[in-house]
Amino acid sequence: MTKDTTSPETPTENAHINDTEITPEIVAEHGLKPDEYEKVVAHMGRTPNMTELGVFSVMWSEHCSYKSSRKWLKKLPVSGPQVIQGPGENAGVIDIGDGDAAVFKMESHNHPSFIEPYQGAATGVGGIMRDVFTMGARPVANMNALRFGDPSHPKTRHLVAGVVHGIGGYGNCIGVPTVGGEVNFDSCYNGNILVNAMCVGLARTDKIFYAAATGIGAPVVYVGSKTGRDGIHGATMASAEFDDASEEKRPTVQVGDPFTEKLLLEACQELMASDAIIAIQDMGAAGLTSSSVEMADKGGVGIVLDLDKVPCRETHMTGYEMLLSESQERMLMVLKPGREPEAEAIFLRWGLDFAVVGSLTDTGRMVVHHEGRMIADMPLEPLADGAPEYDRPYTPTPLAPQIDPSQVDDTNITDALKTLMGCSEIASRRWIYEQYDSMVMGDTLAGPGGDAALVRVHGTQKALAVSTDVTPRYCLAQPIEGGKQAVAEAYRNISATGATPLAITNCLNFGNPERPEIMGQFVECLEGMGAACEALDFPVVSGNVSLYNETNGQGINPTPAIGGVGLIEDFEKAVGNAFIQADKYIFVLGKTEGHLGSSLYQRFILQDDAIYAPPSVDLELERKHGEFVRDLINAGIVDVVHDVSDGGLLVALAEMCLPHNVGCHIEDDNTAGFWFGEDQGRYVMVGADADKILAQANASGLTLSYLGKTGGTELTIAERVHISVKELHDIHENWLPDYMKTV
Amino acid sequence: MQASVIVFPGSNCDRDVAVCLEAATGKKPTMVWHGNSDLPDSDVIVLPGGFSYGDYLRCGSMAANSPIMKEVVLKAQKGTAVLGICNGFQVLTECGLLPGVLMQNAALNFVCRNTRLIVDNNTTPFTGLYQQGEEVVIPVAHNEGNYFADDNTLDELSGEGRIVLSYAPEDNPNGACKNIAGICDASGRVLGMMPHPERCAETALGGEDGKRMFTGLVEALS
Amino acid sequence: MKATVKITLKYGVLDPQGKAIEKSLGQLGFSGVNEVRQGKLIELDIDADTPEAAEKQITEMCEKLLANTVIENYDIQLNLAE
């Protein structure tokens, strides 16, 4: 089919809005740079009207077009025998055997959550679930990676409370368990919190639905909630830096209705059981515009829309508003011609709106009618793929110095451990996760608090392991190592349960890419991530980029959050990370050299805020360690495994004591660096047969050190350290509730 | 034993409880849509957990007025056993089959965690396989589980042994009066409870204390 | 005919949200604020021939659905100007 790129006629001006003359100010308000606007005019072959300008502005926003990041995203490994669908669809899809597929994605809702934490977080959860069930999957697990400002910042408590309520309010109502996540507090997020929501769904490999629309004349159908003026220009808001006036932008925040989403989910699943759907797309950021452009462009067709058919909640909405509204809980579908009545019956039975709002054409153009007139006529290809791709200048992050080991001589290990167990980064997240329904659907085998969450594939012996990870302070100090570490830690957390890591999604949160040092962080983090994905056979199948997380020139730490998914064939072989029984042997796998640069020990004990080199990641060893751990778990040789991460080895051991109040005795004393260093690639492993474990390690040529035995109700090291597990438990549990109490 | 599960728009534990009922009875329960006005004969009717009608207005209030509930009330009056779990308990109080009301949790937060419960009455068809006074662990997951009734009603409930389940005193997750976790009607055949027995009916999910409720029903009603 | 229904918790019924609001107001520096109670406001437009008929219908709505009279009071206000 040839695409007609010249407009047959100039659209008649719509009553009010399209009469407005397009001035440089209006162009700037739409977030388009002058040279970008020149490109718009060139693609159109004429001056766009206001509606068309609005459509271009959202489609070419950073949020929708990835114009600063695309060049670098292309370099990430995205394929493998397990990959059914990589990046570019609503969500990634991987094969988990027996005709089952796991469908997942992570997405940011940072800016809306800062402005209105409850609704911002709630609609973030709603949006990511729609991305997953649009693909034909039933969501089975939600995760959240949250970053808040310093606990002492006056807004932090309010934001924590609002975001947690919002996530719970939405996810709990839908009935999808929230099974885990991670939370950091750091002053770099004072003006830009990060709310990254991940959803994992299950589908059959032969029932995956895609966005590509085909079939000239096929009806384009709108289902779900009605359209209001919510979030108009949310996509452009997510692509601009904040200033103090941003809080005035409150009215653009969308309001979520989880009840309607639950109905939409059930109705879509019912329709998907038939073969009536050709293509389906969530109306997320940039709403009707982006969903129709993406469906038509991916299918290489054109689309004509009649906005008079769009179900509206408010009166006198202009075409501009309808096209750009980000009202939630809506979907756009292309149906096989003639199948409208059965589809309509399903949606009406669930109490949802259903309207045929257009059809597919062979023009390669998007043509929009409203109130009997044509209000927009635009070529699709430049809208979808023609956004300028920037090769933004970047400067590499200078190498950070190594920390001076003489700084850390005479530490009281007991005091340091207590401080770390009760610090904002390690303290228990129970106050948060008990507000989430982690058990609904009856398949949560391991919920929040473990290394990775385990969710059974309903009715089978298989289980998915899911983990979200990144250590932003490492990414700040040395983006390449930080990028590697984020992927490696997800790999490690999944391996620690016994599951095989399969693929990742990511949510790349950075500052303003127009600053070369920020762009440098982005480029280098991706370089590290890519190397780790390659080395660990852990490809990227979906993701999202959130740039401009910056307020008054203060950017966040680079935060490329990774959401990893793995599979264990028999969930009964999976292990937990807490000591269960006394008199078991405790080992640590991997070398402990005592790397304290960028560690929590540096932040909370040395209280040194200089930037030192983070621990480096040996990817080859990482892979061998992962394989070794999984082999021993699946052979039943070890029965408790915990990866060593924030706070180092002693914190890992303390964490293992807490859940069942089982202590441990470590035989040999050592330096603070040994106990709190954050050397990578390590796991604590526990088993009954010490000789067998050691023999396996010897045979594999890996470093495995004996530490001591489980038992008692104290954590003791040689003659020096004696701490009751109860005391550690209280320190660990009390920080967050105490903090949240003082509202 | 044949079970029916009522499905309201927004129910989300309907499948979970159906899985447990099928495991206990060997038969798939009948799933009945809220808009139906006839309810097939069954030995037990289950009102599942979830957020019927989005929990808008008040939890359970709109579900209590849905067409199928007229039938549920009629069947209950004729002696069919009815089990309301979580949102189902809220529906039972809203439709008047059980007294009192479930208010927002005292801490104003949703709470999802295991709770220790005491079985205060093991003579109902639901609790026959538990020991009187036995402590069991069953999770809760709710935002409105704070049972409230006037003093007369509370006295009546405890005097007649209609408090079937209570939270261990130091483990009350929501501020409920008299630590009430579950109550029954005067006949003992309508039970409303906030904890979710369907979430702990197999060891892989962390416990089997909930399973006896379903197997006990089969013994009592078959 | 337009009407407003105000639903409040009965006195004697604990109102944790009201208490939380009261506490927050205190922390914001509004002193001397007591007895904060929160409730719901429902607006509706009803076809009725007379105000009495409207009030009767709305009372029925309150008893059946809008309020839970175990814990809540309701107050109906008709806007007779329209």
C-alpha cells in the first residue's frame, strides 16, 4: 500500500480552538522546540491547526517518542530463545513452557505521584495492569519500586502515605496481589519521587494480543470509561523539568477508578476468549491519540475517527481535549468486521461503555472528524516514527576514587549493625507491604520480604520469581558498574529462590538529558546494563524511560530500575531466605574483600557523603555463582539462601535471623570491611551437610567460606558480638512505623 | 455437597474460594452472577471477598441491594448455610442477615497479614472440625473490618455464643469490638467473618488452618 | 427538584477519620479545634410533584441504601428554588 502523504484538503476549522493562530508561544507551550516545529510543518506540508499541533506535541514528547533515549535503547540485548515479544508492544512476553507465557512491564508514574501522590500512584498501577492485560494476559502479580526524599524532608511522610495508599487502593480493589518491591529514601528525590510500578501477567502463547491493526474498513472500537478532561498533556508534563510552579498543575492529574478497571479486565478477558479482536491497545499516556496512532502505524494502515461517537463524561469537550485526554480505564480495539454486536453485549453486561468510533483506512493518515467537520488530517508515519531522534552530547562520569581503608579502623561492630538494621534503607518495609493485599488469587508462595517474590502459575507446579532492583548510589558513583549491578542483583535475587532468571523489564529514571553529565549517566548505565543482560542471558523485553526528573536544576541519582522475572519448574524445591532450624551450616559464596565505597556503611556509619567507587561486578563469576546456587537448591543440598546486598554480609545474616527468631553463631571475627563491605556476587547458603556443600564448591572451583552454624536466639560472632535477635527485630521493625506515626 | 458462589462486579476472591470448595467437595461450585434473580439449590452459598461495586458508598451496601441477594436472604431464612468472607461479611451486615456493621480499621490503613484467631464456637456447620477454644492462624486483608454494634447487640451475640471467631486479644488488626472476627445468626447457619480461610487451605500458601472450614462444611452438610 | 443528603456518623460512634483530621489540624497550628466529624454529601436531582413526595422518596433511599442507620444519621435538604 502506498501512503498518501499529501493532504487532499485542508481540514475545516473547528469552531473555536482551531481558529487560534499558531504562534511561537503556543508552540513552546506544547513543549516543541522551534526546530521540531519546523519538522512538523514540513511533514504536514502546511501549518498545522491547534488540534494537529496538540497531537504532534504529545506524540513527539519525550515520554511517547523516546527521542533522547532511542539511540541507546537500541543497543540493549532484546532477544533469546525464551523471548516471544521484545520491546515495542504494550508489554514484553516470554515463554515459560507448556504453552504458558509470562507478560510483564514496568512503568513510571513519577511526576503525577509527586503532584498528587494517591491518584498518581493509583493510576500508575492501573496503567501498568492495562498494559499487561491488553496483551491477553491475566495480571497475577504487582511490584513497586519507590524512591522518596530524605526522611527529614517535610514532604516525605505525606508522599509515602499517599503513594502507599494509592497503590493499595488500586491494586487491592482489582484483586491482583502486590507481592514485593523496593523503597529507598535519599535527598536526591526530595523534589522528584519515583513511583515505578511493575505488573506480571500470565497468558497462553497462542492467545497473545498485539497492537498492530490490520483490515481496511475494520471497526475501531472504544471501550471502558467515559472521556473527561483528565490529564490533558500529562505526557508533555512527564517530559519537562519541574519548577516550584508545577504544583499549580494539579488539575491535569487523572483520577483512577479501580472498580471500572476490574470490570474492564473481566470484559476484555471474556472477549479475548473469542477471536473477534484484531488489535487492542490501552489508552494510556496521550490517550486516544497515541493508541490510535500506534495501532494504525504498526499495522501500516490509516485510521479515521469520529469524535462525536466518543463517550464523554463532560459537556462541550473540544476535539483537541478528546484526543489528548488521559482519562483512565479505556481501551481501543480493532474488531473483525461484523463482530461488534457480540463484543458490545459483553461490555454492556459489565456496565462499560462501548462505541464504534472509527475505522481503518488505506491512506496511512489519521483523519479526525468532530461535529460534522474534519478537524485533523495528518500523516501517521511521522507521528509515530518521525519524532526527531537526538544524539545528545554526553560526558562520561569521572572515575570515583577508592575509599581510604584507614578510615574504618575501630568500629564497634555491634553498634554498626544496629544502626544499619534500623536505617532508612534497610529497616523493615512491613508498614508499607501490609497495606497491600499480597495473597489474593491464592498463588502467592512467597510475598514481600523475601529476595524475590514467588507466584505459582495457577494449577501447575511452576512458579514465577519476580524481583525489582537497582542501587542508585552505585549508579551515581560509577554508572557502568551501577547499570551492571542492577541487572546482576535481579539475577541474584531470582537465583536465590532456586528459579532461573529469564528476562527483565526496566524503568529508566534520570534527570535532564539535555545536560551532558546526565546524558552521560544514561549512556553509561545502559552500557553496563547491556553488558550484564548479555553475559547473564537476561534480555530486556519491555521498559519505559522517564527523563527530566529534576527540580530547580537538581537531578535525581540515576535510577535504572530493573524488574526481573524467572521460572522454577517445581515450586516445592524453592527456598526462602530465613533461618528455619538450628544446627545448620552457614556458608558465604563469593570472595569478601571488604569493599566499602558507596556502601551503606559509608553513608550511615562513616557518614561520609563524598563519592567513592562502588563495588565492581564480575559478570562471568556472577553467572557461575547463579548457576551454582540454583543447582544446589534444586538438588536439595541447601535449604536457605539469601543474597548479600545492601549493608553487606552481617546485615544479610541478621536479616536471616529475624523471621523465625533463629539466631546464629559465626566462628571467626573479622574487620568492619568484611562484615559490611558490599562486594558483589555473594550469597549466604545454609544446609545440613557441610562436606557436601564444600565438595560441590571445590568441584566448581568457586570460593565458598564456612561462617558458622544456626541456632539460639542471638547473633554472635566469636567472643566479640552478642546481639539478641529480638533486639535486632525490634530495631528493624520499628523505624518505619515510628517514622510514619509522627505525621 | 453443592456450593454456590455469588459473583458481584468487583468480587475478587470468588475464584480463590471456588478452588477451596472444589477441593473439599470434589465438585465445581456454581458461580452465580449478581444480576441473576434465581439461585439454584445448593447446600451452602458463599459471598466471596473483594470490592463489590468498588466498595463505593459503603462496603457491601450496593451488593446487599443487588437482585440475587433477595434470593440469598430467602434461602438463608429457609435454612441454607451462608458463608460471607470479608466483603461477603460486609454484605451480610448490610442486608440484615447479621447485625452490626464493619467500620474502617482503627489505624485507617488497609491491613493484609496473618492473624491469630480463637474458635469460640465449634458447633456451627462451619467450625465443626476445630476444637472449642483452639487457636488458628488465618490471614486478613481489609480496610473495613472493624466490627461495631451497640452494647445490647454485643451482649446478645456473646450471650448466645454467636461470636464464632475472635482475634487473639493482642492481635486485633482493626479495632473490632470484643475482638470479633466472625459472627453467626441465631440459627448458626449464617456466618460472616473477616479472615480469609481460602487463603490458607494448603501448606504451599503458608498454612492449612482454613482448610477445615471447607472440609468441615462437607461433613456437616452432606 | 434538587436535593442534598448529608450523612454523618451518629454521636457515640467512633470516627477515626475525624480524629485523624483533628490531629492534623492541630499539627498545622489550628488550635482549639475539637469534635471533628466527617461524613458524606450526596447531591441528586429527583422527579417529584411535591417537596413532600420528594422527601418521602429520599427518606426511603436513605433507609435502603444511602445511609447505614446502624451507625449513620442522614439529613435531607431540598432545594426548593429550582
